[in-house]
Amino acid sequence: IMTAIKRAGADLIITYAAKDVARYLNR
């Protein structure tokens, strides 16, 4: 269960980071 939570958390962080990078590149 902890592994799944960590994986989901990492996935969320990656998605958030990707959006942040895209926003930065779009300036």
C-alpha cells in the first residue's frame, strides 16, 4: 500500500512539475 501511495505521489509531483515547466517555457 505504501509503495502505491509513493508511486501516486511521485506521479502527481511529476505532473505538477511538468505543468510548471511548460508554464515557464511558454513565457
